Amino acid sequence: MECVNDQPSKKLIRSKSGLRIVVANEDQRSPFVIGEPQWTPDKEATHCTKCSTKFGFTTRRHHCRRCGQIYCSSCCDEKLEIPRMCFIDPVRVCLNCAPAVLEENKFFECHLKTLTNGATFMLEKEESIIDRENETLQCKLSQDHRYLIFDGAKIAPLEIGNIRILRLHKDPHSAFIVEDPSAGITCIDLEYTRHESNVPSILRLSTINEPQQQKIGASWLLALQQAFKMQACNYQQYD
């Protein structure tokens, strides 16, 4: 396996939607990135997908770069950055897709940076794998976004795509702290498989019992939950 901490080489491509910077080797693509959608052919759309306005000489068709469907200018006039699709510049997005794009952008702007920076945790796993003399480790996301790396424990990098179930645990007394979604997060359970085995394994990452480290760890675990949701959604995307 290649060094999982290497930055994959990238290339600039031009598509009908705009300029994109993508990985040169498709096998190194981030699991959080999606491809461009298939555009609905102009001849198949006589009315706006959202408001049903009929297209004509004065009402032009516009394709949303996020979903590929056709809209009138009023329903597809916003231009947003879409790092999940690797566009360099803001592109046209419909009113239906704009909320999802803004939510995804929060992940790329905040959570992804948190994951690659890493955090320190207590580790619970099978006795045969963990070095019991070193109970803490740093966990971070690799630069290509495809692996969790465990520094300080005898565990091989874990491919994000092999995580089957993720369970986040919170202190029930933190339920009313609405201004901080990471407040009260204590640990996370990861159920995963390796390529060489279909037998599931489980590990638990618990936050360190020190205020600053606990806060960093809780934010990291929340970001990992968002990453798991983002990656899972890719299986339902047009790619």
C-alpha cells in the first residue's frame, strides 16, 4: 500500500460546468468528492423543474451544476463554491440544491481540517492488537482523506470505506447545550472490516479527561461522524 500520508498528485481539467482540480490517479480520490452529474438534455425539459415556468424565447434553460436538472433563471441564479465537486470557481446552483451545498461546504471548510489535524484519545480494542503499555494515541485523517491513521498503537491505517457502523456517545446531561454540537461527546465506536477479512472488528476512541484535550477530541469525533455521513451519501450519488 502507498504511503497514506502523501498528498496525491492532481491535474486541472475543463468540463462544460467549469474548471476542476482533480486527482491524477482515480484510485486516490477522496471518498468525500463526487463527480459531475449527467445533464438533462435541453429537449427533455419544456418547463422549469422547480416552478414549472414554460421555457421559450425569453425564458432560457439553465443547468444546475449540482444536480444536472434544468431550471429557469429565477430558480437557478445562485453561484456557489462546490469543493465537493472540485470546482475552482463558484458555479450555478439551483434553489433545491443550494442548502445541501452550503451544508457540505461547512464540512470541507471546518470538519475536514479538524480531521487532518488529528486529536489524542484513549483506545479500547482487542487485547492482541493494542499495546497495553501505551494507552493513548493520536488519530488523524490522511492527506488523501481515505484512511484513519493511528499514531501510538499497533493498528494499521483504517480505510474510511471499510467503516460499517459508527456510534457516537454523549453525556446525557449535555443535551441542553445547543450552541455547541460537540459538547458532551465522550467516545465513538467504530465497527469495521479489513480487505483480508469479512469479520467485523470494533474499536472505541474515548476523549482524554483533560478540558482542552477533551474539547479537541470531542470536536474531532463530531467531524468524523460528519465524514461518515458524507462518505455514505456518495453511494447514492451520480458518479
